[in-house]
Amino acid sequence: MTNIPETGRTPRVQIRLVVIQILVLSLLGTLGGRLWYLQIREGDAYAKEASGNHVQQVVEPAVRGSILDARGVPLADNETRLVVSASRTDLLKMKDDGKAVLAKLAKVLGMPAKDVLLKVRLCDAKTPQPCWNGSPYQPIPITDEATPKQALQIRERAEDFPGITAEPEAVRRYAAPGKSNTAQVLGYLSPVTDEEITKAQDTDSPYLRSDQVGRSGLERQYDKALRGKAGVTRYEVDNLGRVIGQAEADEAQPGANLVTSIDARVQRVAEYELNDAMKIARTQFDKITGENYKADSGAVVVMEAKTGRIVAMASAPTYDPNVWVGGISAKDYKKLTGKNSDYPLLNRAIQGQSAPGSTFKVVSTAAALEAGYEWDGGYPCTSSYSVGGQVFKNFEGESFGPISLGRALEVSCDTVFYGLADREWKKDGGINPKKGEPKDYFYKTAHQFGLGKPTGIDLPNEVTGRVPDRQWKQDYWKANKDSWCKTGKKDGTYVEKIAYENCLEGNKMREGDSINYSIGQGDTLVTPIQEAKIYGALANGGTMYEPTIGKAIVSADGRTVQEIKPKAVGRLPIDQASLKGMDTALEGVVTRGTAAWKFGGWPQDKIPLHAKTGTAEVYGKQTTSWLATYSKDYTVIMTIAQAGTGSGASGEAVRSIYNALYGVSDDGTINKKNALLPTPEKSLPKIRTDGTIKSPKIAKDPAKDQRASQQSAPEPNETQPAATVNTPAAGNRDTRRRRRKRGSRRMLT
């Protein structure tokens, strides 16, 4: 018979009780340790966090700083508008997610109900614009164009519009097209996202949910300075939300003003002339196809030659940046980004890259000199240059006999450069280079000119262009070899034959590659801003400057000025004697070379101009027009895609820009009173302590400004809104009539 203890417990039961006791003690120990950690070690931190539950924040958005031109004329500033906003948080508390309220609101505002609903939905990877890409807890603006009557209806019937507010707010304002638009340079704003708030939380410039941030252009580049710091007032509240006291308050700090080197008057002229040149080009026809030129996009840059500061930068097609203010509509978004939009958001001055054509010959000339060729050597300018079974022709089969490098630049003789590049290719070992490093003068010189990399301009998303040297060819071949080998055919179409050749030896520098490269064709790509940097250096004696638009950051009260000084980033690889020879040759382009027919009558003895024309062939498209020019003060670069020759498409437009800068009339006389900017602006505009800006006064006789293409038109002073900026008409009726008449003449490269 088994002995049972007096307690009636078996050994098994006792073991179970011991295990349970150990578990209970362990749990109590863990709980006690956790309580000690929370209440003692981390007690202060959690107490502080808990107290935050009883503090509510009221945010006062900072006034964003203005973007000013070099004389103080606002390019982007702020104005007070009646803004109607919806609280998504409040709407989602309703049974129908606020659809009925939004439908009522749409009727009051005279908007389609669908458009209002689209504006309050949140953006994600699958949701197209319009949608809200800001914080879901921030009021979402429905419109910033509400009338006082509409705002009064909403406020007086608050019970019918829960979650809807109508308040006066400061909103961004840009000059519209036709009034020194500068759209791609300025950029635009949109609400800050939760992700951006999180990333910036521990930085010296955190975001608040009410912030608007720059998305492109100067608005993005100088966002931190322009944004300022929002004011935050913290109130202590009880558990019912009633205010019981004020904890602390941080005053709002307005954003600083950005003074740029842009001159609104010159900007207006540049925009007008680019647009007009494109219109005129569309009336001309391509001699090969017989079709009218499409002239579908273009860019122009006006830059101070001795500092690299940008005086004007225009890109076409353009758009009105005000469409972003208050949220963009689906219709407007499609116009800006759709397949048939021509992508006006692109700043083609820094993001448009194409073959440079003959404007590249200044690089090839420098390369030939570095390789040891004489400036005055007699280089054969024949009508064509043959390599194996392939014939490379000179423009229109012209022949000038033995000429110097300078003369080759003047008449833009292709065959001179074909021969020099081909000779160097052979010296380097041809398609199978010698052991060791090939000299590759033509490619190394391009890199020394700053090509193949960004210029460093103070705008986001600048592209690099391309120098198709041996390393690039190797990398490109690796990336595309499989595709080429798959689609290439030895006896197929032109594209299939090219793919077949690239499959076999696309990583090798072929003879035809070097020949085409020497005149800015083939795989070479440059941007207008890169050309401006190069030709600016030719103008100033060889110093390359980093292009800049920002000139100074000035505090809202004008007391603190942070100047953005010009930055030299290197020198052209040319000695002074060669620079002088190149300068003389480029002056010859204007007086007796390929651009002479567009600059006849120019006062060359008083204001020497220099130029290089370019006509770049693009497979499957019409030729791209390039015209690179400079004076002692400025360099002006214009390019138009699918527009024909450099001088033919851009010559008169570029001349008109110089006319406006220096006050030159069509007959060559100079009227200083009509000159917009005969010398670069050196001083900064005066910003007073009350935030007003001392800028040009309004002209007394606006009609007078319409009679002269170069005379300054009315511009705002500190009491006039920037939206009313008026700038000079860029060419009177007689000038435009003469231009169209001259456009029918024979066009040269």
C-alpha cells in the first residue's frame, strides 16, 4: 500500500506546485523590473511625453521669402488670397466620408464635384494627379480663388460645412507667361510629405505639417533659406480640450529673400525672341524632305562672361507656374506631363542635351593645337573626305582649298577637322590602339573644357552631357551588347545593321566615330549651359566659371546679406596666343563667315561680337540649330530642336537680344537710353527694414515703351504686385516684318 502524505499531495503534485510557484515569482520579478524601468529609470522621459498629451500646438506659417531679379523686381513673391480648405480627418468621421459636404461645397464654389473629390484623396504610387501629397492631417486646399461672397457663405453656414474652412492666407505668386515668366528656373512648391517630415526631424531645418517645399528650380535649390521658420504656440489643455494656460510660444521667422542675377527685362526679351524664332522656323522648310521645320523645343542662355552669372535663361515650351498654386488640376497636370505635352517642365537650358554640331569645333581646334598642329598650317578644305567606302561630305559640298585653323572656324569647314581627327586616330593605333595609354587628344581636351560632367549651376537635376571616349564606349557596350546582338542583322535595315556592328565591336573606337566626333556629331551630347560656360571662357581670356543664378541671400529685414560670389573652376587648355587667334576667327564668323548674313550692319567697331554656328544632325529627326556667341560682357547661346541651321533659325533672335542689351537699332546706331543692360549689374537692390524693396518705379508713359523694342517698360515698385510686371516688347512690328522677309534667304551652317 502506497504511503500518502498527510497533506494528501503526491510527489507529482508537489513538483507541479513548485514549478507554478517559480513561474509566478518569475512573472512578478519581470513585472517589477519593468515597472522600475518605466517609473524610475525612464520616468522623466515618459512623464514629459505624457504631458504632451495635454499640450496642443497652433502653427503660424512663416512668410516665404521672395525671389528677386538683379534690380529687386519680384519674380516670385506672395499675395493674400481667400483659401478654402478641407480637413480630411473631419471628413472621414462622417458616414459617407464627407462626400455630401464636398458636393455642397462644389456647388458654392462653382466647381465640378468630381474635381473637389479628387483634390482630397491621398497620393500614392497608383494614384494620378490631382491628389494630395502632403500630410493627411493637414487641411487640404480646395481653391485659392474663392470670392468674398463664397467665403462668407461657408463661414455663415458652418453647420452645413463641417471640416471646411475659408480663411485669408499668403500664397505663392509667379509672373505669368509674357511677363518674364522664368518658369523652369523658378520651379514650384507643394506640401511637405510625412516622409520628408520624418527625415528632417533631427536636422537643423525640420519641417512642420503646414510647410510648403520647393520641388524644382530655385524654389528647391534655396528652399531652406526661402522657407523661414513657422511660429508655434503651445497651449495647455484639460482632458476635455479646454485651454487652461499657455505653455510657450516661438515667433514665426519670415524666410530670406533670394536676389538673383536674372534681369527681368532681358529675361522677357530672351523668352520672346526664342518663341518668335521657333514660330518663324516653322514657316521655313527642310531642303532634304521638303517639309516645314517642326521647331518643337529650344533654349537660350544669357550669361555674364566675366563672372558666370546668368542674366536670362529661357526654355521652350514653357508654362504658367501658377497652376501649381493651391493644387494642380488633372487637366493642367496632363498638359505638363502627358505624351503630347512636349514636357514643358524640363529646363532645356540645363536638361536638354543634343549633339552640338559645329559649335564643338572650338574644342576640336584646341585639341589639334594640343596635339602639335600649327595654327597657320595649310589644312585641305575639300568638298568631301573619304574613308574606305564611306564619304564624309563638307556642308553643301563647299571647298576652300588649303586654309588655317582660324579660317576653318570662320567658314566651318568640316573636312579640315575630319582629316585632323582621322590622323590622330591612326597615330593612336586605330581600332586596336597601341599598348599603353592612347593620347586621345580630341577626347581629353573635351574633358578639360568641362564637358561630360555638370557645370555646377545652382539648379537641381542638371544633366552631364556626354563625351564618347573609350571608357564610355566600353561601358555602353557592356550595357547594350545583349540587345544589339539579339536585334542586329548583317543585311537588315539601317538600324539593324548598326546594331549588328555594335554587337561585334561597339566597345572599340572606330575611324568613323572619331571623324564624326570632331565636328560635334555622333554620340557627343552637350547642354546649352555647358556651351555658355565654354564660350564665356573664350570671351574672358580663358577662365571657366561655375554658372550661378543666386546672387545674394538677404534677410527679410535687409540687415543680413550673404553674397554668393562667382567661382572660377579652371582654365581652358589653350595658351594666350591661341586664344587670341581663336577670338579673331570667331569674330570673323560674324563679319565674313557663316553668321555674317544675320549680323550685317552691326557696330562691330564699337561692340565686337564673336560667334560660332552649328547644325547638328539627329537620326530620325530634323537638324538641331545652334548659335554660340559672345561680346566682351556677355555670352548668348541659343539652340532650337528640328529648326535647321544655326544662323538661319537663331541668328536674328540672338541679334535682337544683343540689340536690347546694348541699345542697338536695326541700322546699327547705338542709343544708350534704349540699352537694357550695357554692362552687367553689380550692385544689390535695397531691402528696407520693413521688408519693402526699393525697385524700379512705374514708368509714367507706358505707351512709349510699346513703341521701342529695347526701351524699359513699366515695372513694379515696392507697392505694386509682382504679377503686374511689364517688360519690353522684344521687337516692334516693322522689325518682325523684316525678319520674316529675311528668313527666306539661303541659310548657311
